[in-house]
Amino acid sequence: MGENFAFFLPVMMASFGVVFAFVWTLRVRAAGYWSAAFFCVAGGFAVPAGFALVPTPFWGFLADLLFASGFLLFSQALLERWRPNWLLRVRIAIWALSVMLCAVSLMLDNLPFELAASDFGCFLLIGLPLIAGRDRLDNWSDRTLFGAATLVALDNLIRGSTVPLTLSGGSFLSSDYAFLMQALACVLGLFLALAALAANMLDLLARYQRDALHDPLSGLLNRRGFDDAIGQRARKLPTQGSLIVCDIDHFKSINDAHGHALGDRVIVTLARILVQFAPAEAITARFGGEEFILFLPDADAARAATVANDIRESIAQEVARQLGLSRPLTASFGLSAVQSGDAAIHDAIARADAALYEAKTHGRNRVCVRRALAVPDKRADGPRSRAQSG
């Protein structure tokens, strides 16, 4: 084992441990397992330095324990992506058996058996997650990570199977086994770390994108997310269908009487009802405050009115009862079909907005339809004007 390897490997592994620890602070759960795993493996590769200072069999057991623990953490990090905590007890049992066999080998002074027990234990620990992930490789980052983990698993399997050949003659530190172990760890460890880091960073970017397009309270799309979803659909299919605008009646009085916490629960409950009654292909969004938008692709005004009435009746019958309100809670709806002359989807939203204003002025808790292409009354040209009236 060269001195360069002995110095470089612990530093490289520990560096990745630090990087993944930083990613973990960004609320990427799997990164915490990757960080702990790389720190364990770094400690395992640093053991020869301790052995050089104080020669004792204890260092061998410590290295076996650190490598087994690192690979147990690798397995958990992989499964966080594919199937969290799958066969956790089995993997812990493999870890314990591997460590125990290594300890027995040290007591018997049987180095080949110790190395084989460690290698086969690491192979099983990182190999089992590959079974769970083999049919969940939906993107290139998962496929790359799967490939890197497969190579690491094969490295441990082959090295453990060839211990009698690579350990023959000389001490462990000067053996072919030690050289191959550290040389391949440099290459495959780097590959695994970079693949895992790429996968974690892509997950982080996807989460940021998801958060940017979704309302954090209701879980529905926000205004930007709605426009993005409509734009993606418009690039594939013509924009046709109907728009439903929904606004909770007297929502300000609910906040004033019961507090904003209950008001938030009303928003969440209403969002759940919208998702429940909206067709699978519908695009549902919260535009802010108590206003919600539903786009029903390829649905005519009659079909959209049926959906809006079903939602309206469910809100009137269920929300107050579920949340323990003292009086019924209702919502008003405006509806308009997308017209061939519309320059953008927001033309239909403006008409539905005007229909919603009509529903508000005619007693609330109703569905009104605006089919004409006329520009809506300025009093109803946005959610801010209605937010004051409720």
C-alpha cells in the first residue's frame, strides 16, 4: 500500500463527507446517510496511520467496524431513493454478522477469513438495495448511481473471492490485496460519490422547482405553476376547455372570528375537495387568498357547470361540519369556456372572474356563467377587488 494512497483516500472520503453534510443542511434526507457513510469509510482507510503509531489488533477490528458501518449507511442512502428502510432488520443482521465474524477471525489470527468476512458483508449491504432499485431507474441520475453502486458491490465480491490469491506472501500492507483495495477505492469511490452527489443535487433542484410552482399551504399549483402547466399543455395540444373560478364566501369573517389557523384549515379542506371532484386531467391552482382556479381541458360549459355544482354542494355540506364551524361555509363560482377568439387563457379567466362577481352580487353560494367575449366589468378584474368584499 503506497503512502500516497494512505494519505489521499481518507482525505478524499472525508471531503465527500463534508460536502454531503452541507447538502443535508439543505433538507436532503439521503445526504445525511451519504455523509455519515463517507466519514466511516474515511476512518476505515485512516486506520493504517493509527496502526503505525500503536501496533495492535484493535485497529484491524476498528477498520472492519467502520467499513461495515459505512456500507450499512450506503445501503440506507440508496434505499432513501428507491425504497426507504427496505429489509432494514436483515441489513442490520448482515452488518452484525460481518462484524462478529471479523472479530472472531482476529481472535483466531486468521487474516484471510477476516478480509473475506468484511468484503462479503460489504457486498451484501450495498448489493441488496440494487434489488429494490432495479425497476425504479426512471432518470439518468438514478441509472448512473445504480451503475456506480453495482461496480462497488462487484469490487467487494471479487476481492473477497480472491483473497487467497492477492494476499499470498508478505504482510497485509505490502500485499496485492491492499494495493487493489485502495486503487479501486479511489476510482470507484469517486464515481459513487459523484453519482450520489449529482442525484442529490438534482433532487434538490427538483424540489426548489416544485416549491416555486406550488402553493405551500394547499399543495395546489400557484399562479406561476398554473401558467407553466397551461403553457406545457398548449405546446402539445390546442387550448380548449372551460375555466372555473372559485372564491370562499365571507372568508375574512372566518379569519376574524376564528383566527388564521382555522382559516388555513379551510383552505386545505377546500383544496382537498377541489382535487376530489376535479377530473384527472384538470389543472387546479390557488391564485392567492381564497381564490382557486380549475381548468378542465376539452370540457364544455355544461360539463364544467356540473363539476362546479358538485364542488359547491360538497363545500356547503362538509367543510363547516369537518372543521366545527358554527355556521355553514359556502363558496361562489364563476365559469367560462375558452373561446376561439381568446388571445390567451387569461381572457377566459377574466370572463370567469366577471361571472364570479355576478355570483357574489346575486347572493353567493352559486355558479354563474359568462359566455360572451365582452370585456368584464372593471370591478371584477382581479382577486384583489374581491378580497375586500369576501
